[in-house]
Amino acid sequence: MRGLWGGTTNRAAENIADIDALEATLAADQAGGPQGLAKQAQKFGREVGAAVFAASMDDGGHEGYRTNFPPYTPPQGPGQWVPTAPGQAALQPYWGTTVQTFALSSGAECDPGGPPEYSEDPASEFYEEANEVYESVNTLTPDQRTIAHFWADGPGTISGPGHSLAIVNQVLLQQGANLAVAAETYARVGIANADAVTAVWWAKYHYNLIRPVTYINNVIDASWTTVLPTPPFPEYTSAHSGQSAAAATSLEYLFGNHVAFVDHTHDGDGFAPRPFDRIYAAAEEAGVSRIYAGIHFRSANLEGQAQGRCVAAKVHGLNWRR
């Protein structure tokens, strides 16, 4: 952030302006307090930020955006992932094995185990899952189509983890959380989100499973298309499911599993607010949205959620109270 570090970043100019404006607003809010205390707090914040950024340089993650599509040759064979668009490259194929985790020992610690055995036999579990996606997309209700688009959060948008943090904002405001509770909540969910994505990316390139659109076009219906474009990486497990479950479970550790809320994240995008009777119900809907979109099999959703819960438990087990 330019305002904090006095330098520049790769962020867009309007984002840097927003950050500077936020810093100025916070400084104005504290203008009536003890000046010495404000300066000490600013100094401490800068030191923490600098330390976090320095740690991010250990694995090259601070420049990950420069190498989203490094050279990579995917394994070949029946059931293996292949690009789903002409000239498509694999997104971050080494992320799950090279990025340093926070609460996990590695991305493999929450290994979900393998997907159903690949088969083109109509009597097989694999075919059954593929046919479920095929039939779901072909018979979507208006609400299911809305769900697919509400949770799309693709490139150039708020993103899946960003949507989860937007939910955190809404829950904190609803709960009337003070600064200490808010700080711990953002830390827990941020760590859970980061480790869940790393764990999911480990599984994706470890199991390297074919995408539904490829299987369905090859085995069931050559003319079938998805509701949303299929992302450029393997199928199993679902990142939406994993990170949403990690964030929701972390929130329920803090606030309980009976907190109802209304998700206003996409009000400005023309979507109606979506009510949920508990926080984890939002994660469940985020996961199933990928089936409605034609992007994931059910096992990728369910095992992705299991990964997210595993990560959240590891984060919850950290020493948050000294």
C-alpha cells in the first residue's frame, strides 16, 4: 500500500487511491486522541505489515501474479485433465506444493483422498456423477441459475475468497463485534482461506482429474455446454467449496452454528440479497453452485468442503489465547 509504505504496488491506480483515502479517514477518526499513542500504533502497524510482506517473499508468493501460467505439461491418460479451451494453459500448477502454509504443515495435510475411479461405463459411479451435472444444467430452475451466477466470483470480480470476506464483514457488523473480535476474525478467516486454497490446489494437481465438460462432450453429449466457463485447472477438488467451507466453519467456531444472516455481497451487481439460516448454509450453496454451473462433479464439491473443514479445524487449533 502506497500510503503505508511510501512506495508503489502493482495495484490499479484507483485501488491505491481508495487505500490512501481509507488511511486518511482512519487517521482523521483518531485525530482527537493522544498523538503519541497514534504514532506508536502507526509504527507498529507498519512493522507488522513489513514483516508479513517479508515472509511472503520466502516462497515467491509476493510475485505469484507474474507467473500465473508457468510452463507445465499435464499428465496424459484416461480421466486426466486436459485444457477445456484452445490454447488454454494451466493456472498455478505448482501453487499447492511451493506456497508456504500457515496452519497446515503442507498443502497435503488435508488430503481428501482420491475421486471416484474413472470410468465410461454408464453403471459406474463416475458416469453417474457426470450425468448428474449434465442433467442438472439441462434442467436448471431460475433460482438454480441465479445461484450459479451469484457465486461465480470469477476473474476480474471480488473472487471466491473475497466473497467469503464480504460475508465476514456482514456477520461482524450484525454481531456488533468490537475491534479485538474483528481483528481475530479476519485473521482466522484469512489464514483459513489461504491454507484452503493451497490445500485444494495441491489436490487439483495431485489427482489431475478431467473436467465435467470434457467427459460429457466425449462420453454423453458432444454438443453440451456449461453455464459458466470452465476455469483453467483440474477438477478435483472444488476451490469454491474448499475455501467457502473453511471460511464459514471458522466463523461458526467464533459465533456459533445458528447465526442467520443475509448476504448482500452482490447487491450492487443487480442480484437480490440471499438469506441463510446459518453461516455454513452459504458455503453449501457456494459449493453446489459449481454443479449448477457445470463446472464440478459432486465429489469435488463434497470433498472440497471436507478439506475446508479440515483446514478450519487446524486454524482453530492454533494458540489464539496466550
